[in-house]
Amino acid sequence: MTDPRQDLRVALGRVGVWSFALQTKPAATERAAVAHYESLSFGAVWYPESNGSKEALAHAAILLQGGERVAIASGIANIYARDPMAMINGARTLAEAHPGRFVLGIGVSHAPSVASRGSVYERPIARMTAYLEAMEAANWVGPAGAQRPPVILAALGPRMLELAAARADGAHSYFVPVEHTAFARRHLGDSAFLAVEQTAVLDTDHARSREVARAFAARYLSLSNYTDNLRRLGWGEEDVTGGGSNRLLDAVVVRGNAATIAARIREHLDAGADHVCVQLRAPDPNDLCSAAYEELGAALGELMEPVEGRGAE
């Protein structure tokens, strides 16, 4: 009998791509981008579901068509956007069509996003627990024996991390410094899968790269889930207000050459991450950063090699 969490480590490898820009592109461009990332040996492509974005499961179907081996992971499908049966059966449909290549990441989102959908953000742990229970109980009349896809939770705080370890296959963290990765691993335990998003600016111009980092960080420093998480780690009010301190920006967004970014990825892996999905940012937020991912992939060396147990395709 296989271990689903180890299968997840094998399928995704150590390093993936995380992209907001994909959702702004036509389907054909997205498929070509996925094929390119796969050719560079990135193990997974992560994509968001934000207000006004492409619907998460339909979007996955487009992205899955772009590759043959690379995994596609939702980061994160909003549980307020669809009921539990629709969520898990949509994911099962994708997993049946593309065995071993789809990962369902789900989350409770943020109060402003939930309000914009006409719902109320409250009791996130209770809401997610009930949602997971309903997914587990959902009826499925699709092909018998269709593989249930891995499910991971967007998780920052200790209770959501512990729920991810107990009721799902693992957790996905976002907008976090390396110190959070060690914190997350402690609350997940040894076996649960941990995928960490790392934002990066591949640019050695200090002023320009900091401007890109600050523009990126501004959105997340306006959301209490992220600022509360940073406060819990010991960051002060001067760090999380006024656009963020330079010290905080450097902790959550790595800037510099490919070797510098590769070193930060290794720090997360050493702190307990199983997989680091790198979100490269440019002055144009809709830039797919294709050449930058090529440069980064070349610098990652052995981190791009298959995880033990993953043979040649």
C-alpha cells in the first residue's frame, strides 16, 4: 500500500512554479507556459483563485492540458465559491482524467473576499472541518476506482496546520518568512506534506527589485490573516504597517540573482518544507517571467532532480 503523502512528495518534487500571471493569459498561452515550465523540470505549477479570476477547477483543466508530467495545484480554491460535493467531485474528475497530476488546495480565504461573494467569514476552523467532512461523505458516481486527488489546506496558524495534518494530506503556506516554515513543520508533525510559496524578484538592481517587492507585499499587508501570522512570529507593528519594513520585505520576498533565490529555497527545505513553489515577480505583474524561470532552474542544480521513488517517465 502506498503512502499518499510520500506520493505527493514524489509527484511534486522539491521546487515548483507559482503564478498569478497565468490567469491573465489566453488558454493557448497558458498551455504553452506549462509545457515550458515542465521542460525546465519544475515539478508543479500552482495557480490562485482570486476575485474575478478564472474559476479554479475549470482553470486546472486548461493547465493540465499543457503538460504531460508536471503536477497542477490549486493555490488556493476558495471553499466559499462552491459546495463540498462540487469541490471534491470536480477534483476527482480532473484526477481521473490526469492520474497523479492534480492537487486540490483549498482554503477559507479572507473576510473581504468572502464578503464580496455575499457570505460571512466566521469560525474558519469549524467551517473548514465541516467542509472536509462533507467532502469525505460526498456521493460519486463517476468511474469506479477513480483516484481521489490529494487535498491540502491553506494554513498559517497552529490550529489550521494541525487540522491539515489530521484531516488532509498537508498544508500550503503563503507570504511567509523561513521562520514560519519551521513553525509549520512543528505543528504539522513529520508526515504531513508542506508546500511553501516563496516570492522572488530575479533582479540585481536593489532599488528596482525593492519597488517590485513592496508593490507585491502591499496587498497582503492589508489582510489580517497575514499580518496576524507575522505578529504571531514576533514581527512588530512597525514591520507590518505603512507598507512593511524593509526588514520584513527582505524576509518574505527574496531579491537578487538566481543563486540568492536558490539559497532561500534551500533554507525553506532545511526548515521543513517538502516543496517550495517560487513566485517570480517583475515590474509588470502579468509577466510570465519565462526567461527568469529558465535562469533559476539552471541555478537550482540537484534540487530539480526527482525525489526518491520517482522514476524516469
